[in-house]
Amino acid sequence: MAVSIKGESVIDRLRQHGIQATAQRLAVLRAVSSYPHVSADEVTDLVLSDIGAISRQAVYDALAVLVANGLLRRIQPEGSAARYEDRVNDNHHHLICRDCARVVDVDCAVGSAPCLTASDDQGYEIDEAEVAYWGRCPECQADDVTSSLADSSTAHRPRPHQLRPPTSTPLITT
């Protein structure tokens, strides 16, 4: 019986794109499907626990092939390692927590793709807009309230993994 992700056989998805269905590629697809917005290192750990043996380079190679063929999407928020997801071809955007680096999907900002209209497209035929909304997730907000109640004399200290985009304006890439 073929493994399926979101109702479709993974092997069929690979074959439709002319990609050989290896155990490594199948395991990488399963990992990303199970844990959206996962880093390559996290994919490696997940695949190792799934199939037992794979090199880090094999994971990077599989991710590259799957991204190049549109089966996975690669995003790289400012200050973060690249992350991978299997939600492709729908032009969605992301919410990113400045404190814990959590990434979640958010549907298109306005209307149909590309969601934003450039003030001057300079002759480009725009087919996609990538938007990242930066802020703080509910858990990190709650942590601040809890820690300030516990010790109101200590100033808030940024967490070591805190992301800091270059400005307060959203990152927009077309």
C-alpha cells in the first residue's frame, strides 16, 4: 500500500514530476508534511528516526530536488535557517514570532495571487508576492506576562534565538 500525504500517493506525486521515488525522498516528504516549516537539520533528525540511516547531504539533495520540482516550498525568514513546507502553489504567507521563531501559515492578504500589486512593476510580469508578518506569538506574550508577575524587577531579556528583521516594515519580496 502506497503512503499518502493529503490524500495523494507520494510515489504518484514524485512520478508525476519525473522524480525517482527513493526511500530517502519519501522519508523527506513525510517529515516535511508532518512538521511544516521544518529546517533541514530537523528533517535529517526526523528521517533518521524514520528510516534509520541517511547522510545530511542526502537530505539537502532531496530537499533541493523536491523544491526545484515544486513539491516543497523553501522559505528563509530573516535571521533564520531555511525552512521547508509542503503547502505549495497557493501563494500563502507566514506569521513569524520574533521571540521563539515559530512560523505559521496565513492565507493570502488580499484577493487573488499575487496578493499585492507593485506600485511600479518596471515591466516585470509578477506572478508571486512573498510576505512575512513579524510579531510575537500568543505563547511568548503569555510567557512575558508570567515572568513579569514572577519577578517584576528584572528587565525583559531577549531570548538567544530571537529573530530581528532589519526594519519594522514587513519583508516583501516579489
